[in-house]
Amino acid sequence: MSQPSRALLIFCKVNGIEFEEVKIEIAKMQHRSPEFAEINPMKQVPAMVHGDFKLFESHAILIYLASAFPGVADNWYPTDVCKRAKIHSVLDWHHSNLRRGSVGYIFNASGIVLAFGLPLDPKAADEGEKLLSKSLAIIESHWLEGNGPFLLGNSQPSIADLALVCEIMQLELVDEEDRHRILSPHKKVQKSSGIICPHKPTSRAAVKATCRVLAVVFLSLLLPLSVLLLARLSIARYLLSISGDKTTWVLNLLVFLVAFSALVNCLTGSNLALLIGERRRICAAWALLFLMQACLSLGIRGTIDAEINSSAEGNNWVLQKLTDPPVAADLAMNGWAAAGVAGWWLYYLTAAVGVVRAVRGFVWVLT
């Protein structure tokens, strides 16, 4: 959901304004349809229909909602002309600064542009990040100047606070490390956003949370299989083994570090894991293990024997290739020692963690 649309939904829910939400699929170009153009000739979201009155541009809609509906607290859009003018100054500044920097950076850093069939633009991301950081610094030093925790030194939020906070919330679409790097220098911005955040709809991160649940489940189910196969690698002879018979501890240590780091990642739900500090590094290390697993399962096991049989009929080359049996069959034939008790323990523990996180994730999405 876009920042402008989210701000309107939050405002309506906080102030008890009844409305009907009509979802417009941007990726399907529904905002370009003739029907939507009758509401907003600019063919952009959000737009509003109140009776026979049609309105577009999020700031204009916020002002209209705060003025037209009784019961909206005065702090959102004060009746005092001077206070209103100050709010308008923030809203005007928002569009050409924070909004422009946020869109340029987040759309490219999070890969949203790919959904629209557009290529990633690293230059636009860098320029957007610079403008975004500059805008946050201005908010920190100027707009949040005063005794109150909100913009313009107010003790309660206004529609300007809502517009800016929803823009800052877009940073949740990027990696936690990048988000922390951008926001950490701006303590006032974080505090102000944290006060308003309880008003945000619980569905704002549903897509991201669902993707994380799926990633954890796949990791939980696939990683132990890599561990088991690599445990087999450490006790058998392979043509392309990365370690000799006397140095299998290197491989065992590698398996332990990656598996344990992924397990910590599942348990904590954060990017940080012991000895491997970034999610991207965990994924890269796991991908390496999975690639090794695939190579082993394709038959890089045993030896390739070439036997030359000389006879009157000619020379015959006999190529013998022993394929790697499935883990289950290997365990059935050779017993628990083939894969190791530690491997099985890690399998069930990690799978259990994945199942628990999956259940918690689905409960969170449903509730």
C-alpha cells in the first residue's frame, strides 16, 4: 500500500470515519482505466468519492476529512489559521523533499520497480537515499524543534505528522540493516514515529511477514537435508571432496557454523546470527551448501574407474559411476551412524522451530 493511501486509512480509522475501501491494483494498471479516470483524471491513487464530491491528492483529502466530518479532534487540523498555515508548510515541503527521496530510494532498494516491469536504477537509489537522509535531518533539526514530541513542537499529532510518519514507515520495505543505518542518526524522528505507530493498521506488513514465514519454513526444511548429506561427505571418500580424510573437522566446522547461524536466525527472527552477521551472508552460505548437496546427489561419490579390456574385438572402455543414494535409503541401509545423531537432532529441532514460527506467522496474519 502506498504512503498516501495508508495515511488516509489510518486517519479514518483513528477518527471513526466510516468508509468503503476500494483496492486498485497498480501492477494491473487499474488506475489507468476509464472508470478510475472519471474519479481522478490524473490516474493516480489515492482518490475519494463522498456523495457526489470527488477529490484526489492525499493532502487535500486529509484536509477535507478533518474539516468535513464532526468529531475529528482539533489537533489534527486546528481551526487556528496560523497553526493551519504551519501545517500546510510541512505538507508542501513533504512532497518535494521527503516524498521524492523516499520514492527514489525505496522503489529501487526494495525492488518494487521490478513489479512494474522496470529495471533497477542504482543511481536513482543513491540519489534518493541522499535526499531522504537530508530530509530526515531537516525534520530532526527544524520540524521537530520545540518542547512537544510532534512536528512544529506540538504535543499532539496533526495530519502533517501522519503524512510524514507514513512516508518513513516505507523504510520497512528495505533490509533492517539499511533501515537502521538511515534512521539511527535521527533520534527525534524515531521517537515521534514510535508514538504514532500504534495507530497504524495491523495489515501494513502482512506481505512482508508472510514472505518471512515462507522463507523460514523453506530454510527449516531444506537446511537439515544439506547438513545430513554433508555429514555423509565428511565420513566418505568423494572425488571432489573439499577435505581429506584427516581434515574432516574443517567441513564439520563449516556445517556447524552455517547450520547453527541459521537456527539462531530462526529463533530470534532477526538479521543477526552468531558468527554470521547478515541475512545475505546466511543465504549465500546456505546456497553454497545446497549447491554442494546437489552436486553430491548427482553422483559425485565413490570413484570413476576406467578399465581397459584388450581383446581381439578391440578396446572397450568401461565407465563405472556410483550414484549417491537418498538420505532416507542410506540411513535405512547403514543406520544412524551414516548421517550422525547430531544431524538428526539438528533436523528435528530446526524443523520444529520452522513449524512454530509458521504457526505464529499465520496466526498473526489472521488476527
